[in-house]
Amino acid sequence: MDPVVVLVLSLSCLLLLSLWRQSSGRGKLPPGPTPLPIIGNFLQIDVKNIQQSFTNFSKAYGPVFTLYFGTQPTVVLHGYEAVKEALIDHGEEFSGRGRLPAVDKLLNGLGIVFSNGNMWKDMRRFSLMTLRNLGMGKRTIEDRVQEEAQYLVEELRKTNGSLCDPTFILGCAPCNVICSIVFQNRFDYKDQEFLNLMEKLDENTKILGSPWLQVNCSQQLKYTIENLIVIVTDLFGAGIESTSTTLRYAFLLLLKHPHVTAKVQEEIDHVVGRHRSPCMQDRSQMPYTDAMIHEVQRFIDLLPNSIPHAVTCDIKFRNYLIPKGTTIVTSLSSVLHDSKEFPNPEVFDPGHFLDKNGNFKKSDYFMPFSTGKRSCAGEGLARMELFLFLTTIL
């Protein structure tokens, strides 16, 4: 038989097999756009504006819909109700970690962020216990953050008011806080080993920040050196870039909204004064500053779809049957920009977190750290750093 004919027949069979596999599972999964053979729904997604694509799909198919990235289905949860129902009401069933092939190959299922099952539960418990023993949530960690805030201010003073890109400096501060926890030592911002660490962390962030990696995604428990190294890597990876980027955006937004900056500084002068460093006890007396920080996190929408989840068992969810292992993407962006909870969500306004009397107002829709069992383990440290770094500099 002619080789070209064989090739055409083979490709046709592959296409038909792909179509059959996709259609056979779609009767159980939530609805979604019809996928193309092999490539799925890739061509129907604007990778430059994934959130708008998800919003459009949710309007057509509802808050729970299925997309195919290649031949693998991914269930997307759009809006507060769907995200809450999955991650909180069915937290255990949705507590798996979705697969990111590049990360799987690199980390081999170790650590906290990308592990699953008993490995994840034990490593998270171990890590939180160890961090508490090292001072997390106690005055000792706050002292370290306050100390680093002073080094950060001194480094900024060296610019003498001239134009500068603060990206590197704002990255050094949270990195040094992690170093002080892990190594019991901080580093000078010009230390070569410290600079090498910062460079590698930045490279990793850029690689993992690819939109293609974001839309893709248990071994026996081992307290091995390899596992501990991955846990420390998780700590650096999750605890530096997110905080430094949020700080950078915070100052950009404060520059663009000087009336907000003026109100924050007025509150700092009233509560803290000019003769001591801010402390966490001050936050309860500074509702506008607290609201501003929350609004920065809501507005910048740093991790729009969180890290992919996966269901740990076959589950019936809203009359759909989602098979065990199916990747779940939670659109945190759709929650943080919900117009019912946050009027004019595209506008930067600390009033989104203030009541009519100017008191701080909590919101269940505030999910920059995700929610449920897989929420960020370092949320407490991040909140402390954001408050102390911002108020100290201002």
C-alpha cells in the first residue's frame, strides 16, 4: 500500500479515536465548547486574556464548564458560588493537585505545593509545625520582618530620590525574611550567593508563569533530604515572588492614586507616629490602610486561576459526574472581580473593604490566597510582610 495512503489512514484513525475519547466522556462532564481532535480547545482561548475567554465560556455554558487542553478535560469553576461549593463544601474531594507535566518531572511529586494524597497532607502538617517552631505567627517573626523593613527603607534611601526600578530591592526583602527563617540568617543585598539565589528564583518564576503551563497541569511518605529541599524551594518560590510583586503593584497604584496615599499616610501618622516602627497591633486601628492592602490584592488579581486542583475521587457535582483525577481550574479572578460584591470591580477603590462608617469590612469573596484545604500555607506571613513593609516605607 502506498505510504501516503497509510499515513492518511493512520492520521484519520487517530483523529477518530481522539473524537471518540472526547465525546465518550462529555456526557458525564459539564458542558463546554466542542473540542478539536488532538488540540482540544486551544484555538478557542485567547492566551493573552484567558480570563475574558473564561468569562465568555461561562456566559454560554454556565459557571461550571469543561475545556480540553489537548485530549485531557479540565473542569473550570467560574464565580464565587461554584468555587466555594467545590473548595469549601467539598474541600476533601477537590483537594488534589492538578498535573503540571514540567513540574511533575522536576519535583517528582515531592514538597507541598505540587504533591498529592498523604504526601501532601503530611508535608503540609510537618511544614506548618516546623515554621511555628521557628517563630511563625509569633513575635520573633514579626521582629524579623520589622528589621528587614528597616534595611529595605535604607536601601531605598540610597537612590536619593532619583528614578529607579524597585523590582530587585522589593524582591530582596521577602527573600531575606525566608532566609532568616530557614537559615537563621539574613544576607546583604549585594552578597553574591544571595544574588545567585534571587536570579534562579526569578528564572523559575518566569518559566512557571507561562500561560501554557498555567492551563495544563502519592507516593509513600518520605522524610528525605530531597523532600526537605523541595519543601524549602516551595517556601522560597511561594513566599517571595508573590509578595514582592504585590508590593511593586501597591506602590504603582499609590502613585496613580495620590488621594489614597494621603489617607494612608494620615492614618499612619495618627496611629504610629514618626518615632517608632509600625507593628501588627497597629493594623486593627488602621482600617483604611488595611482596606487599601486588601484592595491592592483584589485589584491586581495576581494568580487569576490559582494552581490547578484535581478531584481525589469520582464525584457528583451539580448533577455532573467528574471522574477521579480530573483537573480543576478555579477562576479566582471571577470571584475577586464580582460586580455584586465589589461595585465597579475594574476601579481601584479601598472603599470596597470599608463599611459606611469607615470600619474595615471583611469579604468572603477575598480569595487572593485561594481558599479551602489547598489555600496558601504562608498567608499569615504574606499579610504581615505586606502590612509592615508598606507602612514602614510610607
